[in-house]
Amino acid sequence: MIKTTPNNTGDQKIDDLRAAIEHRAAWFYLLIKNAREAGLDDKFAHDAIFQCGCDDGQNKFPRTSDLDVFIKAFANDNVVKIFEMDVKPSEDKTEIDFYYCPLVAKWKKLGVPDEELPELCQIAMDGDRGIISQYPDFEFHLGKTIAQGHHCCEITISKKK
């Protein structure tokens, strides 16, 4: 079952940030929908979101090979609250479960068919893939996702061996 209603945070800032992400999810979907109708495949979206992630990886997060330092910036307090994350760090990897996704919630509100959600999620996750690609000591793995109908999204960021 896809969770489309977040837990009540009682925090106006978090609610506002969720609303902003939902608004951008609408842009995201409508751009892709219109591009598809114009005959484009989704490669342009994968490439653009990955490029955005690469830029964020270079400019938004600390330049470090210390996974703990990176994770504290990547999964900061606001992000943890927005996505209802459970962050499980260890020495060589951090597993993060997201129990709410404002993007999927908005796509559901827009009436996007369930079968389109996994591909939209893959495109959105290219941002995180782009971020991690800028860290030669880290690797990114996406497991199950809310968009696939699972109760949470699972990502792992680990130190390369």
C-alpha cells in the first residue's frame, strides 16, 4: 500500500517543505508527460535529473570521504522529517528507509497510474545517483520503493571497498 498521507509533524516548516516538494513533483510529472506526448522518451529526464544531482554533489554537500560527515548533510534533520526517514549508520554503510514520499503522494493526487510510478521514481532517484557519483569513495544502491507499492523506500550509501 502506497502511503500518501504523511504523519502529522506539527511543524509548519516541514509541512511547507513537503508542499514545495509536492509542487515540484507536479512540474516534474507534467514536463515528462508533455515530453512523452511530443514523442520523447524518458532518457532526457534521467540525464537532466542526474546532471542536477551531480551539481548538488559538487556544490551542496561537503567534499569528504567520511561517510558519517556526508550522511549528516545528506540526511539532515529537515530531510529526515520530510521523508519520515529511519537512518541506520554503520562504519562502512548507511541504510536509509523513507516511510513517506511527497513526490509519490503528489503523483497519486494527480491521478498518475500506478504502473507509471516506478519509472518516475527511478528518474527522481537519478538526482541521488548523481550526488553520490561525485564521491569516488561512495556507492549508491536503491532497493524497494514506495513507488513500487512497498511500505518504504530503501537506499544504501556505502564506502567502496
